[in-house]
Amino acid sequence: MNNKTLKVAFFGLGYVGLTMATSIAERDARVIGYDIDTEKVAKVNKGETPIHEPNLSTLLRRNIVKKRFFAIEDPRKAVKESEIIFITVGTPSLQDGSINLDYVKSASETIGKELRDLEDYKLIVLRSTVTPGTTCNLLKPSLEANSCRICGKDFGLAYNPEFLREGSAIKDTLHPDRLIIGEMDEKSGDALEEFYQWLYHDELPPTIRTNPDIAELIKYANNAFLAMKVSFINQVANLCQRIPNADVEVIAKGIGLDRRIGPLFLKAGLGWGGSCLPKDLRALLKFSRSKGVALPLTEATLFVNEIQPLNAVKIAEKLLGDLKDMRIAILGLSFKPGTNDMREAVSIKIVEELLRREAKIVTYDPVAMENARIVFGDRVGYSKSALECINDADCSIIITEWPEFLKIKPKDFVSRMRNPIVIDGRRLYDPEDFSSKLRYVAIGFGSKI
Ligand code: UGA
């Protein structure tokens, strides 16, 4: 790529679009973010991020001020003034769990129409998670029909999945493990690879160039495998709890040293949530069923995760008996630390179960309180700090492993709680230390209850 400023557009300023657009602007590209949400466009242009993501607001503000990035609602300008157009719209679930491709459809129609009067070659790159066949059977025909131009000749097209995690989205964008390029034709693949060479200063991560169908399935297989690893270790954790002296953390370490298994994604807990894994596994299952193929491992992965959060409630009941009117302190509400995202957070399942048992719930999360109010309304209490949350509680449950909870010492639980019982759903604390000072039960830690 020569020295002229690279011009890139993003259609959809959600998690993926906003973090990638900001990261690319930081590398001196001129980036236009298109979104249909007027409020979001205005917010982004003021340098305000609609999501909580480390480093994002600083980078966004800097690039808005330097005019390297701006958001608009005008698709014409976004398409006309860009060489590469990334589609980063959401692909939520339909009621039955299958994928909703409406936003991909409408983005392709909008971009297609804008391509119609343009002479120059543009590269369109789909980055949203989609079921196999979407790029070839939906995106390509829609772009061609709406633009009256030919894919491969007049414009390029590729599917290029993202693997970024909430909470480390900028880092994952700038330092990915690998790139998957699902190209419709060689010219499109070359153009996208050249873009990444520019972005990564010629230190390209391992790159697989393949067809779009395979690239689309790689993304699903990736998320299904990650979720399976966590459900697997959670299953081992449940067994450990019934064996005095067993500890899932040591077992995870032991098996993780086998290079064929690896140490990551073996942290046992109360289950996995978020905006991606649950939705993608359900969509994969629906898709595979439509092809007449059963995926029993993925079914089991989801099943284990359905019941895993309820462990916290069962333990509380064993320790306290009837939970009616018991004051339960919930520490952590977001689906994982580093984000305010509560989509499919296990905290929701646990709190709803406790409310069904008429327990009195008081909650605290360092960043997700605003989102929590939307979910729970006035059915639970909200504390200003973790210490305030545990005051007078009959039981404290750690649901999200926020580092700030490490500052709470056994003596704080003992002196503040009515009944010093801690259920450590994320293996945050040292079991030896805590068990010797209060009633402490941890996921995957053998105990006699
Ligand atoms: C996930 C994938 O990790 C990304 O690679 C992918 O790009 C993204 O989905 C997506 O499809 O867009 P994310 O949902 O941000 O990313 O979160 P993860 O870090 O994967 O965590 C998912 C859930 O698993 C969390 O609830 C977390 O607490 C849980 N988890 C993770 C565990 O319980 N144990 C672990 O060892 C790891």
C-alpha cells in the first residue's frame, strides 16, 4: 500500500465497528463510521463511547479531535469516500435461536445502491458473525442486484471474521492471533491482505486465505470450541465439589500443561455469558439442524451452561435453608470483568432464581449498575461500593471476578455481614485463607456441604 492516506468506512458502530474503526484511525487512516442510530452518531462525534472498553474513550477522543475519525448517517459519503468498506452490523438471535440477518441485508442494500454510480473499485468486507453461505448467497447477490455491478470485476468482496473479546477489544484488534480471509476472488483477498500488511506494519499474523463459507464456519467452530472448554471444566468443577480436598484450579493447571489442551479458557465458574457465545452456539445448532446434522457436543455445552449458574443458589440453600427474606449480597453483575455488558450475564439467572425464592437482593458492580437497573428495576437494591453491599448480608456471592473485590479481606466479610458466608463463584479468593476465617464455599473446591 503506498503512502497516501488510507480511507476506510465501517457500517455499524457497535462493539466490533467502533473498536476497529478507532484502532485503524489511530494508525493514521481516515475513517468514516456510518450508523442508522442518530443518538449514537452524535455521541461518537463528541468523543463519547456508548460502551465501556479499556482505552477506547481516550483513543476515540484523540481521533475525533484530529479528524481522523467521524461518524455520519449519510451512507453515500461513507461509500464514496472510502476504498474499503467493512460491514460490522449486529447479527442477533431470532426468537427460535436462529440468526437474524436483517441488518446484514439492509447494509448490503444500502451499500449496493451507493456503489451504482461509482466508477472506482471498492472492497467490501463482512466482519459480522454469520452462518455459512451468507457472503456467497445473500451478500454477493444483494450487492450485485442493488449496484448493477459485478462482484470480482467492479468491486471486491470478502468475509473476514473478528475474534476480539470485550474488555480487550483494542488489544485484540491490534494484536490478533491470526487472520482469516474468506475471499470471493484472488483480487479481493490480495487487497484485504495488503490492508492488514499496512495495519500490522508488515508483521502479518498467521493468515489463512480460504473461501467465505469456510471462513464463516471457522468463526462458529472457534466460539463453540471455546464455550465447550469452559463447560468442560465447569463439569469437572461440579465433580470436585463432591470430593473433599479436590480443587478444579489445580486440575485445570495439570491438564493445561498438556500442550494439546493448553491453559486458556479453563477457568471454572458459574458459567459463560455475553453477547457472542450464547447467541452463536444457538445459531450454529439451528443452522446445523437445517442441514440435518446433529452437534451433540455443542448441545451439551449449552446444557451444562444452562444449569451451572444455579449452583450458586443451591449452595446458598444448603447453607442457609429457606432463602425467604435472607439478605444476599451480589458482587459483580457484568458477564465478565472489564465490561459493563450484561447481555446473557449469569448474574441475571442467579438473581431471578433468588428473587423467586423471595430473598432480599442487594447488588454492586464497578461499571454495570446503570445496565443492571434496566434489567432488575426496583426489584433489587443497589450499593455504592462492594463494602456497602455486604453490610448485614446473610450470604455474599461473587459472580464476576472484578479485581477490586480482591481488596475485600476475610475480616471485612466477618465484621460487616450478619452471617459471614461467602460463595466464590469465580475462584477469586484463596480458599485456605478464607476457609480458615469464615464459611467459604467455592466453585470446584471440594467441601463437605
Ligand atoms: C468471545 C470470544 O472469546 C471472542 O474470540 C469472539 O470474537 C467473541 O466472543 C465474538 O464472537 O465476538 P467475549 O464474548 O467478549 O468473546 O468474551 P470471552 O472472553 O470469550 O468470555 C465469554 C464468557 O466465558 C464470559 O462469561 C467469561 O466469564 C466466561 N469464561 C471465559 C469462563 O467462565 N472461563 C474461562 O476460562 C473463560
